Amino acid sequence: MNHEAKQVVQARLKERGMTQMDLAAKIGTSPAILSRTLSSPMVARNSHWNAILAALELKAVVVPEGDLHDPES
């Protein structure tokens, strides 16, 4: 996961008084797998997403729900 996204996740956990163990239980995985996930790239190296985003001069951003305008709401 990129460093900024991981910081957002960690900050949200702190806001909610949750640990990584709590989050792992909530999403139905082990703490070890969650830790590995948080330490890995958000998009796999063999995915085309990096090339798509680069070609369109876009980047993926992680923000709390409600911080962006949702055109469907």
C-alpha cells in the first residue's frame, strides 16, 4: 500500500479506537494477512492500473467517505 494510504488507514483506526487486530476481525482475515496487505502495493505490479492512471495523468487517492462529492447521492 502506498505510504500515504497506509497513514490514512492508521489514522482512521486511531480515530475509531481500533487496532489492526480489530480491523482484521471486522474484514474476516488474520492480523498477519492484514499487516502484509497494508505493507504491499495497493495495485499489483502486473496490473494495468498503474499504466492506465499514468496515461491519463490520474492518481488513486484514499479519503474518508463523505470527503468527496458523490454525484450519485
